[in-house]
Amino acid sequence: MYQSISTSMKRRQIFLQGIKDVLPLNIPVALFGMFYSVLCIELGFSAYFAMGTSLIIFAGGSQLIFITLLTAGAVPWVIFGSVIMNNTRNFLYGAVFSKYIEKKSRIWKIVLSFFLTDQCFAVSNNYLKKNYKSKFAHYHMLGSGMTVWAIWQLSNLVGIWLGDIVSDQLSLNFFVAITFLALIAKDLGKLYHFLLFYYQQHARSFFITYHLKLT
Amino acid sequence: MSIWTYTIIIGILTFLSRYVVTAYANTKTYSQITKKVLSYVPSAVFPSLIFPAVFYNNTNFEIYTYEVLAFLFALIAAYFSKNILVTVTVGLLSYIAIVFII
């Protein structure tokens, strides 16, 4: 019985650590979330659609690409292709995370994959790297992932409720960009790490350019 | 195709992009080089999120923008503090101040 209480406390402790670690990264997420809802409504979509996309898709970048291309009248394969290209980094996240959760059940893998966002990867990868031998290390990922999910949904609601509280003059992407700067501060000198940037940028440009040629 | 059909398809595509490799990658077959390459994923992916947002206006590369100036403030804060909260706060506050003051 004592062992069971201790195990439960350990899980709770790691789960709370995940929440604590990811919280600073959620300041820009909340602004992004509010801005997303406002943009949805400005583009003529309903509040249900703004919330529905966040609940079903739960990926800010993909949601933004989706509503922008849909409004521009893009054909389905361009929308789906752009979303897939935007999500390619998730394959890399998965390749890194798979070694930490390979022994977990299918349900755990489904749940943790659903919450695998940039912010969750950023903080839980650091934790799992240091604590990969811990039996409950994946609770950190659950804590960080659920926190990002909850803040994303809440900020969407606030955006719908309060209306245009975020100025159009501010760049939506910059909020998110600034989040990751501190995380790579220690690697700023390793310029060859920037190669992926070119790959992703060119892939995204290809889809946008191809779409513009079609329309 | 209704917008809800689009939403569900994109939801499935996004989930699969997160799930397939996470669940089915066989890490025992990873070579030493693969493991080494994967250790660089965070520092390779995060710049790909940062740089287009800071230096690209649609598809044009631009240096003289509010974003670049605020980015420099955040960069200095990141370099000296190595603290996420400090960097985020300095970056956002300087950006908002620059946009509304200049």
C-alpha cells in the first residue's frame, strides 16, 4: 500500500513538473490562440468552427494554413499538401520520442502523440533525456501536453469572447518564434543546425507558388 | 467538400504525423549516426520556426523590420539569461513597445 501511494505521488510530481516546465512557453501560445479565433471570425467563419478546428486539429500552424488557404479558394490537395509539409517536423519529433515510449501501451502512444506539440517536445525532450530510466517519465509529457492543449482551447474561447483585442499590427508568427529562442540559446553557434530551415522554407514556398500559379 | 470534412481530414493528417513515427519507429535499428542526427533535432527544427517568422514577410527576406529589432533584444536576453521566461517577456514586451511607439 505504501508503495502504491509513493508511486502515485511520483506520477503526480512528474506530471506537475511537466506543467511547470511548459508554462513559460504558453504566454505566446495564449496570444496566438486569441489571435487565431479573432482571425477566424474576421474571415467569416463561425465561433463553432474556430473552436472545432482547435479541438479536432490542435495545431496552430496547420489551422492557420487551413483557414488562410480555404478563404483564398485553394483546391483540396493544395490545402492537404501544405498541412502535411507544415507537419513534417512532427516525424522528427516522433523519431526522437519513440525511444522513450516504445514500451508503453498503444493507448499511451495515442494519447501522448495527440499532445505532441512544439512546446511539449521542447520541454519534455529535455526532461526525458535526463530521466529516461524513470518508469513514469512519460507523465512529464502528459503534463506539458495537456497544459498546452488547455491553454490553446481557453485562449481560443477568450479570443471569441473578447473579440479583436490583439492588434492587427502585431505579427502572429513572431509570438511563437520568440518562444523557441531561449531553448536554442546554447546552440546558437552551431550554424549547420540551420540546414532544416532551408528545406522547410523551400517546401512551403513550393506549395504556395504552385497554388498561386493555379489561381 | 464541407469545411467540417476538411477539418476532420486535417485533424487525421496532423494526428498521423505525430503518431506514426512515435508509435512504429523501431529504435533498436537506429544506427549511431541516426542517433547523433536525432540529437540535433531541437536545434535544427526550432530555427526553422524562428527565422521565417522574424526575417520573412510573406516570401520576402527583410532585415529592417520591427520583428528583427525585437528579435535582437530577445536574443541578447536569451544569451545572457538562458531563461525561457526572461526571453519570452523581453521579446514580447520589446516587440509590443516597438510596434506601438515607433
